[in-house]
Amino acid sequence: MVLETLQAEEKEDLTVTFLRHALMVIRGFLRKDKVYEVVQETKGPQASIAFLKKVENLVKVYVATFYRDHDHWKSYPDAILPAIDTINFFDIAPFRPVILAIAAKFPPKEALNAFKIFISLGVRLLIATSTRSGSVEETLAPAANKIYIGRISTAAELKTEINGLIPNDTQFQQAFENATVSKGPLARYYLRALENAHQKRPDPYYILQSDKEEITLEHILPEKPEHNWPQFSLEEHASYWRRIGNMILLRYKDNSGLKSNPFQEKIPVYKSCPYRLTSQVSDVQDWTVEKIRERQVGLAKLALKAWPI
């Protein structure tokens, strides 16, 4: 097999992970502790050869889903490459079987459309529910199998199949209004997509590989406010400094000196920033709990455009 070409994480045996994902594509949902049992059920030379052939074909595609520069994608639209980057950035394990099935069976244009759905689905699950729920995998594994056997052949059909899993606009917007983010790269991705949506750029949800070097994440109310933010109590600081409404993007060169400075000292830097969602903050007279809430309500409305379903 070519699984060794992947940078295997130490979370679990990569071979078992692949076999489980492949088996879910071939036959439907399967728990991890049943993988070897199912493999051993294959009896006789003809059945064994047929099974190994299916697995061999899937392992090549499985590897391709981790790498944008894999030969598998040469005949696909160019937009498939940032789509792969974005899906892999989320690293949502329950998505893997259906992503494998899409890559193995969907025509290029339908695969791209399906990947776009899963980008929006990923964000909506991360914000509104959970990506660790067993129900996510139990819903997606049968869909992966239906793709594999030809019962689902378009992105529209796939969306209908998994519709019950997708947080609707109302659920997503309400959850976004109160969302906090602890991981810097994820917060930066959210804000970058929101900025793209605000500027009405096409496909705002793609991750850009250069972002890490060019863009930094700024918490307006800082993690360590020292004595410069008396308008926030200790409880309010703990509740609000990780809120999306308290976060903005800055150019790398502009963010190094701000630290825990008072809000009024940060305003000139915010005002000169080319990112519109950042420069808008400079119009605020003082940064308070109410302003964080107000800004986040606006971002939640914009999130519907950034990650449409």
C-alpha cells in the first residue's frame, strides 16, 4: 500500500483507520472494533481478490484526499485545490469516508460542488453542534456507501441525503452570535472568510496558504489586560476575550507592538488596516461587553454568506 506516504498522526494505527474508512465506503457504517472481524469474513479466493481490488483502488484515492498536488486532481477544476486544503485544515475525522467516496466516484465538477458543501458543513458543525458526535459519522457513512454503489451521483443528491445533519441558517446564526474560539488558526480562518464575504469575493470560505505569514490574530480585549481595561470585570474578561466578536485580523507588521495597550491607543492601528472588518472597529468610542455582542451579531449575519448551504 501507499499509506506510508501520509504523515501519519500518532492517534491510532493509520492502516486500521484507512481500512475502517474504506469499509464504510464499501458497505456502510462500521465501528472501529469490528474492522478485523469484517475483513476476516471475506472467504474464498475470488471474494478475497475482489475485496483486495476494491481496497487497492480506494487507498490511492485516500492518499490523494490529503494532498492537493496529487496526480488524482489533474483533471479537476483548479478550485478543487483550495477546497482540499480547507477540508484538511478542519481535520474532521467523520468526514473522511464520504470525502473518499466523493473523490473516488463523483465527476470532477460534482466533486468540487460536494467539497464546497462539506466546507460549509464543517464550519456549521464546529460552531453550532459538534464534530465528535457519533451521529455525524453514522449519517455520513451510509451516504458514502450510496455514492460508492452509484445511488448518489451529484452534490445535490448528497446534500438531500445528509440534510438532517446540517445546522440550518437560524441554528447557525444563533450559535455564531455566542461562539468562542480557543484555537488561533481556526479563529483566523473564520475572520478571513468573513472578510472575504464582506468584500463579496467569490468562494470566501477557502483557506489561503499565505495567511499565516501575512495575517495575525488580534484580541481587542487582550488575554492579559493588566490594568488597562477597567471597563471589564474579571468575570466579563473570562467570558468575552475569546468571543469571535472580540477578534480582528491585522497585518503581521502592525500587531507586534499592541500587546495589552488600552483600546484608545489601538484605534490608529485598526483604522489604517486594509481589512474592512478591522478598520470598522476604529469607529467605536469604547470597547465594552455590549460592543463585543453587537459586533458578533453582525458577524453572525455575515457568516450565512461566508458558509452558505
